[in-house]
Amino acid sequence: MRASEGDQLVVHGRTVGHHDRTAKVLKVLGEDGNPPFRVKFDDDGHEAVVSPGPDTVVRHHLETGGA
């Protein structure tokens, strides 16, 4: 999984009652766009360092209408 600053991660809810969450990639900490990523979650503003699993999709900033 590769991402760039400004991309969006969509973390799909894995159990009933857990909704999808989105987070903006603030910084790529791995090499060549690979995890881990420092992200800011859209729903509560929480920042975290994440290494996404198979339940996560990257929306590249060009796909989301960003600059």
C-alpha cells in the first residue's frame, strides 16, 4: 500500500455497528510511500501513526478532487 501526503485513507468497519472512518495522510514515515503514515481522522480530529491493514483503501488526492 502506497500513499502520499494529502491522500485519504478509508478504513472499513470490520464489525456490525462500526462505520467506515476516513483519515488524511499528513506524513509518510516509510520509504517510497509505504507505511507507516501519520494521519488525522476526519470524524474526531485524532492524529495517529498507522500501518493500515487489508481493511483500508487509499484514495489518492487526485481522485478526491484535492490539489
